[in-house]
Amino acid sequence: MPERRPAFLWKNLLALGMVLLSRVPFFAPFPTSFDALNYMRALEHMDVRLHQPQPPGYPLYIIAGRVLLWWLHEPHRALLWLSALGSALAGLGIYALGKRLYSPRTGWLAALFLVTAPAVWYQSEVAAPYTLDLMASIGVGLLAWHTWHAEGPTAPWLLAIALGASGAFRPQTMVFLAPLAAYALAKRGMRMLLLGGALSALVFCLGFAPIVLASGGWEGYRAALGHLTEIPAWGMTRSAGFSRLVRNASIVLRLTVHAMSEPLWLLCLVGAAASLKIPLRSHLRTFFLLWLLPAWAVYVLLWPGNRGTILVSMTPFYLLAAWGTENILRRRSTLGMGIAAAVILWQAVLFAFLPQEPFGPAWQRYDNARTIHWKAAYYQNRLHLAASLPPQGTLVYAVEFRHMQVYLPQYHTFSPPIFDPQGSGQVVSIIEIRDGEQYVHRMPNLDTLIPPDTRRILLFDLPAEVIHAPPDWIQSLPVPDAAPMTLLTLPPGAQAIWQTDGIWSNMP
């Protein structure tokens, strides 16, 4: 008998509230990444030319953040609540999908496994768009299934709208999910495929237009994309051809494995084996492969992503883990309930209470509450050390310069220069932070990179090997549980200059 709508609504709201409340105690106390500050600044002024946010841009994510900013009045907290909300909605979405694909109990198991998974829980506690990405992926998957099975006349149109909106949240997501959506729309005929594709493109363009307009129009936006791949020489991984594909594939495999806890992978195998025994489930295997393979192909061919980006392709595995548990429950109810409860409890304990490496460095390093506080302390400790130096005469070089720009704007800060990869010795670009304002210099002269009145050069996060100077001029500043910072103090009459292999100084 179908559940009455008011009761169903209240159950969903209660579940949503419980997930949100579970997130509050573990919110990051300080921005834990460079990108987090990009998003925070974008809430006040959106412009990809300033990496607010970084290209290709996330306009609907920023707009949603601005809605919460209007209520909370603090950019970081607004983005934290947005991440928490994304994880809660993803939980409700995977419940609905699991219920539709398998059974209501499978849906609840999938939701509980997902919202307690350390990989997902961590992303819901930091300022990043990945839980919204996961939510969008699940929403498109659910609507694709409804469209595939001709459930209602509105499903194809909602699918097309959701696909376009997912691209306005994060363009890559639309690319990953387009084959799944296209296959589902094609089940309704070629006319629906063409109309749905046109509607998706329209929604994407309308959703993406704000960030293009805010970045100086198409020319400004395109110019920002042109500088997306500039990387300092010491931060570049040099590989090409087959070796690059092998490296990317190994990273994607590792990220995928780390995106679910070990017990869930065992249950996933049980679920996969159970699905293989049912011939009618072959269409479900096609559905899952269309969900998984496009993202994996892009990650292997272009860029392997990180622990947040991989979540867009993880939903089928969580569903299979829940289906595996459901099969155990049907055979041995007590055993199945014990396994489900133990897995959920283990994931919660792993996130909330255990160290990042509970089994030692030989096993994987988990993203959990300790990770959040370690990353927050990493930046806070570095900023505290930088603030102990007088701003006058101090020059700071930082790959992650945004923390200096936001929290210590009185310090003159530069990004490390990016040199011509062809070996000409010419600087392609460098970013300068002066009085909190950002300036991008293209093709500057090497002699102008270090002002002549500089007396101290602080490496915020660059390796000490960047500096070539007498040892007694160089001081290592210890940072708790992190790599030290390096301070170069120039004696009277000494000058420093950038070369392609780092900073060199002349004797006074």
C-alpha cells in the first residue's frame, strides 16, 4: 500500500534534519584548501579571471552559496552548510533510487551507507562542491531510470533540465552523465532525444551565463580558460603517452577504492554476484556501466581527479553494497541486520573518532574529522608564523597564496613564477598580491620579480630547495605536524633574483 504523502514528507524531512545535525559538530573551523577561498571570494565577487571561482567555474554552486550567505552572513559557514545540505539530499536521492531499482529497504541501506561513509562525510564538512556534484549525479540517475522505463510523461523533460543544471553546477558532471541521459532519452524515441538535448543545452547556457558575464563576457572567460593549465615547474608531473594513461588509471583505481570503506566493497561483491544470477537485471548492468564508464574514461585520458571528484561515479557501488546486504537479510535476517549495523557504526567511528591512519602508514590514509582539523591547523599555523614577521621588507612566495591574501593582506605576496615550458627562461606569468588586491603579470622581466627593498623572503609552502643562498642566511621555521617554512634573511647590500631553478642571492 503506497505511503501517504504527508507521512512520507515528514519522514524525509526528519531524515534530512538528522543528517544535517550530524554534520554540525565536525564543520571545518577554518578553510582547508586554496579552492575553498576561491569559492568564498566568489560569493562576494564572481570572476573566473581572478579564480573566483577557478575555471571552468561553478555558477549554480556560487549562486546557491549566496542564498545561504544572505542568511548566515559568513562565506565559509555558508559553504559548509551547502556541503552538508548536498550530502543530505544525496542520501534522500539514493534512497529513492535504491527503492526504485531494488526495494525500500535497499534504498534505506544505500542512504545510510552513503551518509556515514567517511569519504562522503568528509566532503560534507568542508567548503567544496563535491556533495552537490554527488547529489546532481544521483538526481540525473534517478530521472534517467524513470525515463528509461517510460514512467510518466514529465520524466524526460525533468531529466533534460537536471542534466543541464548539473553542468551549471560543474561542467564536467554534465559531460560524465550525458551518455546515460542520452541513452534514456533515446528509449523514448529520436525526437525526444533531440528535444531533450536541446533543452539540456538551453538550461546549461542559461545557468552558465552569469559567470561568463561576470568574467568580462566571452572573451574574458575564454582568456581565463587559456591560463588554466599553467603549472610551476616543480609542481609538474612530466609523463606522456601510455605511461600517463597507466598512471592516471592507477590513480582512478585508488581513488575509487578509497571512496568506499572496505566492508562496503565486500558487500558490493555480494550484490554484484546476486545481480548476475538474475537475467532480467542485464538492463541494470547497462545502466550502471553508462553511469561509470564516461567519468572513468575522462579521468584516465585527461586528468585523474581527486577524492572529491570521484564521488560522481560512486553511486552504483553504494547501491550494489546495499543490494548485497539486502540479499543477506533475506536469507539470514539476524546476520544481515548485524552486518548492516556494524558497517554503519564502523564508518561513523572511523570518521568521528579514529586517526587518519588507524592501521598505520602501510594501509590507506582516511579522510575524517582528524583530517579536517589537521588541514585547518596547517594553514592557521603557517599564517601565525608569517604574521610574526614585520610586513615592511618581507616578501612571501606561496603556491596557495589565497590564504595570505584573505587573512594577511598587509603582506606583499607572490605566487611562484611560471616559466616557459620550452626552456627559454622567460616568465609566462606571476600573480602578485598587494594590499589584498590581486594582479596578474604576463611575461614580466626576471629582474623585477623581487623588489629591491626586500629584506626577508618567506616560502609559505614552497620547498626549501627553491632558495640558493649561504646556509647562514636561511632559517627553517618548524610547523607542527607539517613541513617547515623557509625564511631567507638578506644582509645589508645583498639582493635576490629569480632564475629558472629558484631564488639566487648575491653576496653584499
